[in-house]
Amino acid sequence: MGRNVYWHWPGSYRLHPNFYLDRLLEVILSNHNAFVKISNPETLIQFSNLRPDWWSIVMNAPLAIVSALFRPWLGEANGLTGFMAAIENFALTILFIGAFFRKTWKTTDGLLVTAVVVYVLMECVLMAISSPNLGTLSRYRVGFLPLFVFAISYKNPLIEKIRLLTWHRHK
């Protein structure tokens, strides 16, 4: 009681102007440039010829994906927090490589797997380009990292071997 409920007809609501499709790339690049101005160059992802057009985003997407998922690497870590992030990323890299040695890739949830992969990849690209500072990016990836970890851990033979080794040791 006392709560007002507002109903909207489909399409009757408005997005924030930053999310209008015709402005989205400009907003992403504006945010990118703001981070570049206030960040140490050693902690930045260095994109090539980044412009507010889809072709530029596509051309920089591979670097954005790799950086969002696996950087900072051990050699680029600064400070204790950066070093801990680098260790985490090293473990993610090992799990990612191990995931390619699955015995089977068959799944009954193909649509769900596709949705997770598309979501993670899109988040990687948008987050890494709009927030190219590795320290900031390592905090922002909380939105997709659990899904990525689940995807590379599910039926991962490396995890299975570790589980069997530790189980036999405690027997």
C-alpha cells in the first residue's frame, strides 16, 4: 500500500541519451579519452587508431577481448593489487587453455552457451574500450567474469585432474 506503480506501454519509455544508438560510439570514445588523460600510460590498453565508428571498434575488438579477459599479465603488474590481478589472470589463462582439451563439446543448451559467449565478448569490447585503464578494467569486469569463469571451468579436464589428485591425496 502506498506504492505507486507506473505502467509503460512498449516503446513509451526513454533511454538515457548516452545510450542512444547514434551517440553510443561517441560516448564510449569520450569515456576512453577521459581515462587516457588521467591514467599512467603504462597502465593503459593502447588501441590502434580508435575512432567513433563501428569499423574501428571491430578492428580493436581482439585486443579489447584479450585485455579484458587476461590483462594485466605478470610482467605488467604494478603494486600488490596489480600483482594479485596478474596471478588471477594467469590462472584464467591456464583454465582457458585447458578448456580446449574437453572430451566433448556437445551441449543441450546451445542457445544459453551462445548467449553467454556473446554477452561476455560484447562486455569485453565495450568495457575495455571505454575504460582502457587496466586497474579500472579489472574492477569493472565483475559484470562478466563469473560467466567467463563458469564457461571455461565447465567440464574442464584440468580441473578434473586437480580434483582427482587432491581427492586421492586425502583418501
